[in-house]
Amino acid sequence: MKKTFLMITILGFVSLCSGCKSDIPIFDETRAFAYLVRQCDFGPRNPGSDGYYACLEYIKTELDQSADEIILQDFSYQEQRNNNKYELQNVIARFNPNADFQTVISAHWDTRPWADQDKNQGNKKSPILGANDGASGVAVLLELAKVLSENPPNIGVNLVFFDGEDMGIPGENNTYCQGSQYFAKNLPIPKPNEAINLDMVGDKQLVIPIERYSLEYHPKLVRYLWDRARDMGLDAFTGRVDYAIYDDHVPLYEMAGIPAIDIIDFKYPNSYANFWHTQQDIPENCSKESLEQVGKLMLDYIYNREGQNWGND
């Protein structure tokens, strides 16, 4: 994804949750972290690599055991750094596909082919492992799939695994987020009511401010989720409005008109060091507790969303 930093503001929240349930299924953070580690066991998952193909089959095998319906969305992309052409694939796992209300929860499953932010010059041309930037969002989605298969939701849930997110050239936004761009231009499902994208949610020092485009695209969902996070004691979620990120939520909104938000901790691990797009993006710098905070909030959202009448404006 492409980063853009803007001024920081603080939002106060008034509860929007009407009749929220307390008997929400449990998010198993240990199993979720095992999903993260398993992806990394395949090695880097940059398109065309052995790890890429092994992980794709792994994701599809896991989803075959849980989803009501699976859609495979194939597309091609010629990346502009080395002019290589790749055959890519989005994976969509659908739960309760006939429900009137449909949401998307997404993450990208590919990893960056180059560690271009690494301080070591010898590492810059090598692919990253992508424990946080890649595997963490997928790990949460795979655990959500397990829970949804055992506890069918009242709303329609589409878990979307985007390909080709991280092959971009810095400064050229359109070269990032290829999977979500293709999805948005060629919707393989009826247009969803809203979408939540998860990215870089495994950081041991997890801090999730409000991403600025999200506040513009779907302010009521932002306020609802951060309010619920506060009520649930999920202290990684702050009321601070921070950076604007060109991530997979942007094509969903701008190309398909889907109100969409991004849950992301871009400062990995913090404001004083950087593991993003480096060889330090490894499981040891992630934690199951971080996955748990995001996963618990997503389950609360899924099983309470039906009763909320605040809309998507």
C-alpha cells in the first residue's frame, strides 16, 4: 500500500450500538496465529514464487472446509518494475450468500517481491516474508471462516483474499492493489453494502488509529467500530485520526461505490523503527494478542450488524 501522512485529530464517540449482543462466538487467537505461522512456513508469497502457489492452495483448502460458496477470480497483471506478467487470483469465501445485507471483510494474501525499505542494501532486491504485511490479515480471515462455519451469521459475509496488492511502485498508487481494483471493476458477487479491509494487524506493538480515507468513505461504520472497541476494552484501537493510506479499501469505494474502511497499523513496529517492507517482517515481530483484538471486533461486528439501523452514510 501507499502511505500518505496528514494532520492528526482526535475523535470523540457516542455509542451507536443498539441492542448489541453479548453472546458472541469466541475468536481463537492461538489458532489464528498458527495460520499466520503456516503461511510464513511457505516462504515469501510474492506472485510466481513456490511459496505463492503453495499458500494459495492452502488458503483454498482451508476455505473448502468452511465456506458456503467459494469464488475464484482470475486476472492478469504486468507489473511495471521489471515488466513481468503474472496470472493472479482473488479468492472469495461466501457465508449466507442469499442474505439481503452483504458485507465484505478482506485482506491481501500476496507479499511484496522486494524488501525495498530494508536498511541493508543487500536485502533490498529480496522478497519479504510478510508475517504482518500479508499473513496477519489472512490469519484473521481464516479464523473468522472457521467460526462462521460453526456459527452461521444472519447477514451475508464475504471473506475476500485479494491478490496483487503489494507489487506497486512508490508514488504510483495505481500500481498497488491490483486484486481489489479488478474485484471492484468486475464484481463477482452482488454489490455489497459495505466493506472492511484488514492489513498489518499482527504487530506486537499494535496501535490502530482511524485511517483518514475510511472516515471519509464510511464515517458511521468507523465510529461504530471504534466505539465498540472501546466498550470491549480493545485498547489497540485509538480515537486518533492519523494517516491516509492507499489500500484495498480505496478501489472498493472509488471504483465500485462500496462504502469501505481500512483497519491498519502502518507504524510497524512503532514511530521510531520500521519493519514494513523489510526482512524484519517475521512472525517473531507479531503476536496472537494483536490478532485477537482485531478478530474479536470483527466477530462482534458480524453478529451485531443486523440489528444496527445507522446505515452506511
